[in-house]
Amino acid sequence: MKSPAAIRKQIAKLQAQIAATEKSREKALRKIITDMQKHDLSLSDLRDAMSVKPKRAAGRKKATGSVPAKFRDDKGNTWSGRGREPRWMTEAIAQGRKRSDFAI
């Protein structure tokens, strides 16, 4: 168990770290404000810049289209096997059938 003096020393050290961090943040904020004024930028410009999504890497394309069905029941219900299991399959499995019974 630490002595009260050791704990006070640790508290003083942490308070000094807090003060240094706050001072650093204030300095960074002043620099940001100065730069925004220098370049005639507003908060809305900053918000717009932060909401821009990064561009995709060249050569990579986003997957599009639907996925073919992997499971089908007697009533024509289908499921690709992705996402949450559909209710019709959950109910059939509860009645004792197996997922493999529905495989296409």
C-alpha cells in the first residue's frame, strides 16, 4: 500500500501532465485559428472538409449486384446465405429440418 506522501507526489505529477496537455491544446487551437484567418476559412469550410470521404484506391472497384441464392424452400423463398437467417428457414429448422435440405 502506498503512503499518503507517495500518493500526493503522484497526484502532483499527474496534475502537471494535465496542465502541459491543456497548454499544448490551447497552443494548437490558437495556431488553427490563426491559419483559418490567414486563409479566410470558416467553420463551415472546416466541416465540409472533414465530411469528405477518402477516394478509393486506383484499380479497386466496389462490389455491386446481387448474390445468387444458395438456399430455396418448397414455396420459392430464397436466401443467399448472407446476413440474418430468414424467418422461413429459422421456422423450418425449428421443425427439425436441416439447412442442407434447402441447398440449391
